[in-house]
Amino acid sequence: MSTFEELTTNLVRVQNQFSSFGACDTEPDLEIHLAMRTAIQTGVVELPNNWQLFTCSMDCREAEAALNAALLPLLEYVAEAGRIRKKVKDFCWRAY
């Protein structure tokens, strides 16, 4: 199993690889952060519907597919961490 650091490093690598498509801009970063927040808070893994890349001026399907492939295992990891955190909190109810 990959670590959080390995998964995030891979995602940033993919973002850098597709930076000419806008993958390093604030909009894709927001999509990543929103998906991660949802995963940790609810356990739901949902990939962004719109990466907000430069789709008006170029074909971004390859970049979107690569970003999805890098983000999915990270979201799964984060969702599981959220479930574990809730189990710990439920088990340690006196401390919360």
C-alpha cells in the first residue's frame, strides 16, 4: 500500500506533467481539495466532473484521465483514513 506522501507526490508529478493544460492552476487544485474534503468527511470517493483545464483551446482528455488516475488512489486512501478516524473517535467516546 502506498503512503499519503507517495500518493500526493505522484499527483503533483502528474499535475506538473500536464501543467501546459492548466493542471497546476488554482482551479484544478480546488477540485482536488474539494474531492479530498468530501472523501475524508463522508467516505465518498468522487472524481471531479470538471477539472477546469484549458478545454477551450486544446484537447484535455489525456490530462484529465491522468489526473483521475493519480487522484483516485489518493481519495481512496483519504476516505479510509476518515473511516478509521471515525472508528477511533467512536471507540474513544469518553475523550470526545
